[in-house]
Amino acid sequence: MENKFPKSLIVGIWIVGIGLVLNGVQPFIGTPANAQYGVQKLAICDVNGKRCADVWEYYDGGRYTGLRTGE
């Protein structure tokens, strides 16, 4: 049995298939993203740099961590 598909459709399917395969093997051939000099720190502050967000955590049967940005 012979399928009669346009050649452009077959080429398109091949391109999509090759792209999916390359996307799947990329974690194995790519270089990992690491910090250049150890741990990097970041502060989230207002425009003047006077009020910054705090990291907070509480325990209520489980451990929760978040950012506090209010007054």
C-alpha cells in the first residue's frame, strides 16, 4: 500500500522529529549552568534601597518558607 503525501509534509515531519530528538538529548550533551564563584545572593528592595524583602519561615505541621515584602 502506497501513501500519497506531499514531499513538503514528509520533510516537515522529519524536521520536527529531528528537533524533538535533539531537544531530548540536549541535557546529555549541554554544559550545566553553574554559579561562577560559589553562592550568589540577591536583595529585593524598594527604589531607595531602604525597605527590602525578608525570608521567613514558620512551622505548622510542615515547614513553609517565603518572602515577606510588607511593612
